[in-house]
Amino acid sequence: MLQIRKEQWDVFAEIEEKKFRGRLKARLTGKYGEYFDEAGLEQIDRFIEEGLGRARDYGLKDSKDILAFFVLMLTVSESFDSHEAIKSVLSDQTLPATRRMEKVLYETPSEVWDGLKGR
């Protein structure tokens, strides 16, 4: 029986993480390139690093949820998740992580979004 050691899994995980970051970067710069016009690659990498850290701190793991988190960072406010109404949903451990982002997107009152624009 084939057995994969932890060290081997760690290498696979690292490779998958690099591939995921590459896909995320390509998607963001391709579809939302105007937000990165003057940013260098190093700035984009820092933006992705920071955003992934915050998204994962909320327990977001699904690539669709993480992409939505980044889209909100770009289109609404880089710190959209600091608003208490949004932060409370993203931090709600009684909700599955896959439901939190959906709830933010579809149940956040428009007044909250209006207050965040340009912040």
C-alpha cells in the first residue's frame, strides 16, 4: 500500500498554494486590471498576501468565496471587512464558512455598501 508522508503532503500543499495564487493573480489582473494599472508586481503580490490572510482568518477556503472577498476589496473598499456589519457576519462561527460570504453579498444592507465606497 502506498503511503504518503506528511513532508510529501506539505510539498503538494505548497505547490497547490502557488498554483492557486497564480490563478488568483491572473484573474484579478485580467478582469480588474484597471485597479492595478500603476501597481508593480511586488505590490500586487503584497495585496494578494494581505487579502488571503484576512480571508483565511475568517475561515474562507473556497476559491469562489476568496475571489468574492478580493472583488469587494477592489470594487468597494480595500478594508470593507472592517465594517462591523460585515465583520460580524464573516466572524460568525455559527455559520458555515461557505455561507458567510454569500450572506455578506446578498444580505448586507445597501446603506452599509454606500457608506463603504471610497473608504
